Amino acid sequence: MATGKPREAAKQYTQAVESGEVNYEVWQNLLLLEIQLESFDDAIKHADQALELFPNQGMIYYFHGFANLRKRQYPEAIASLEQAKKLARSDAGFMSDISNMLGDAYNATKAYEKSDKAYDEALALNPNNTTTLNNYSYYLSLRKVNLEKAEKMSALLIKNSPDNPTFLDTYAWVLYTREKYREAKKVMERAIGTGNANATHFEHYGDILFKLGDVNGAVQQWQKARGMNANSETLNKKIANRKMYE
């Protein structure tokens, strides 16, 4: 692990936990590596085993919740993260991250009141939590609620991270939802100008151009998005019929 060989380290830690009793640090290191390696099934299995030995360790519940969240197993993620939250009250940064993930999980299950509360708790602990600012403002824009709050959060986001294309896309989309199309266009052009734009950026750029009356430009951007494997039914309809579908 110290020499930067995570896969070999995870293999050795797995052998250690399977061969007999080991201390908590070994389990924690194994789970950390499995999360980093995106071996989420292994992380869930080993977290379950570790919790039988160390049922009061918030970090194990955190890893268990994280892995389930990434597997889109939201009820399991929520249960583990809520328990991690109960056990981690002394660490503000850790609590902020847990609350952010709870916000994501509750949003995915459409428990929007709980989601908003969790995001607010994350920001109360860390007002500059970039993941929370991004996800919270974007999900509010999709729901078309609290848009003024969403704009303030996404503006702070790009103030702190001015060259991040994902964050710029979020800010542009919030502006779009507020019908501030010219401002949204400028921000989206900044996102594309980073050189790291993806299909979503180009599709959103096309949507903005359409709202500004530039239908030809919109279709060109939608075609770029489709060329980057964004082959969705809605996108194809936009291109074929030269109109928006929201």
C-alpha cells in the first residue's frame, strides 16, 4: 500500500482477513482500497464481515453506504450512512460528506424533503463542499424549485472552481432553468472552452441556443452530442424534428 500498489495490497489484506483475526486497521485499509479500486461488491461483502467484529465503527458503515450508493442500492446505502452519521458526530468534515451522500441517496428515491435537509446539513458543516453545491443546485434545477437558491450555490461553486466543466455545466443549466439564456450561453461556452466537454455539455449548449432562436446552431450541437455516444431517444427526436423535447 505504501509503495503505491493498491491491487496487490488489497489482495494481501484480503488474505489476512480470511486467514484469521486481524485488527480494525487492516479492515479499514482493505475497505479503503476496494472503494478506490471501485470493487464495490467486495467492499460490501467485507464491510458486512467487518461490522460483525466492529459494530460501532462509523467508518465501516460509511464504506458500506458508499459502495451501496455507487451500486444504486439506495435503501441499503441510506441505512448504513444514517448509522455512520450517528457514530461520527465529532468530525465535521466527515459528517458533511456523509450528509452529502445521504442527499444523493434520498434524491434518488424521490424523498426530496429528506434530501434537501441532508444537503443543507452538509453545507452547514462545510459551506464550500463542492460536491454538495453541485449536486444540490443541479437537482433543484431539475425539479424547478428553489431556483434562486440553486443559482447562488452554483455561482459559489464556479467562483471556487472556475475551470471545472462539470460545475460550469451545472451553473449554466441553473441559469437556463431560470430562463437566463444569454448568461447560460456564456457559461456553457466557458465549459466547452476547457477542452473537456462531454456529450451532455453539447446537448445542453444546443438547448440553450434553441431557446435563443438559433435552431441551426442548436441542431449542430445536438449532432455533436450524438457523435459522442449520447444516442438517446430524446436527442434523436430533437435532431430529426429540429425542436425541443423537455
